[in-house]
Amino acid sequence: MDIQTRKLNLITYLAQLQDESFFEKIEEYILSKLDKEDHTKPFSVEELNKRIDQSLEDSKNDKVIESNDLLSEIKQWQ
């Protein structure tokens, strides 16, 4: 079974899951794994260039948000 099929099967299983405590355990496990990942790893030159290119493209296509608008939006999340 390929990885895409396995992912879809897992999503289907989770969507049908009714046991709240089991779901919480799965959620805690996933979040604990995410916390342990190294998010401070520097970008490779290729990754950095891709991000720069995408940012420039977004700017050209007006896919931007003003910093004040973003801060207001973030404050609403809390």
C-alpha cells in the first residue's frame, strides 16, 4: 500500500472516530512529535530562493496583507 493510500485511510478513520478520549490521545501524540521537530533548521539556498520567488510572485499578484491588518487578525485568534 502506498503512502497516499495510507494517508487517505487514516483520514477516513479519523473522520469516523467517535471516541473523544482516543482522539485526544492521537492529537497529543501528533502535537508532541511536532514540538520535537527542529523548526530552527536553516533553509537551503534552493528553499530560500523558492520562498523569495513565491513572495515576489505573491506581491505582483496583490496576494499580500498589511502588517497592521495581520496584527489585528492575530489578536482576534486569542
